[in-house]
Amino acid sequence: MSDTNPVKVNILEKEYLINCSDEEHDQLRAAVDILNAKMTEMKRNGGVIGTERIAVMTALNITHEMLAYKEKNQVYTTNIDSTLKRLQNKINNALVREKQLDIEDPISQST
């Protein structure tokens, strides 16, 4: 496992030092960009005052989006699973019918 190093990031014009490995720098920067944009939007909308409150409301919004995405993805995965099961059953049924035809038709077996 690689060592962690402090990385300077800015969120709502405040500087933070975050420890992360070299391999995680790009992901950290991407996360900071998203968080900063969402917190700036929350601040700009004016409904929430104070950095801590903005952070909490932004965290709730991001969590809500994540859960909605997860639920949508789960429904999608369930639909794919059921489609694959139906296709597998059709394939199995076709193979069984083909075997039955081979057994019932002795002419095809002798050729």
C-alpha cells in the first residue's frame, strides 16, 4: 500500500489539507470539484446560511441523489436478471425439445 501525502484543496474558498495516496489524487480532485460546485450552488441559492449548514444540506442532497441512482440501478439490474432468466429458460426448453425430437426420430440417428 502506498503512503499518503497531504493534498491542498479549496472548498468554498477555504483551504483544506486532505491525506490521500498518489493513486487517489485524481479521484479526490474530481470529488472536490463536484462538492465545491454543489456547495457554491447551495450558497448562491441563498436558502442556507453558514458554511456548516451549507455542508450538511449539500451532503443530504448528494446522499439523496446517490440513493435515487442506486435504486434506479437496482431496478435496472433486476429487469436485466429477469430477462436473462427468461432467455435461459427458452434456450433450455429448445434444447430439451431438440433432444426429444432426436430420440423420437430414429432415422436422424442412423444417418
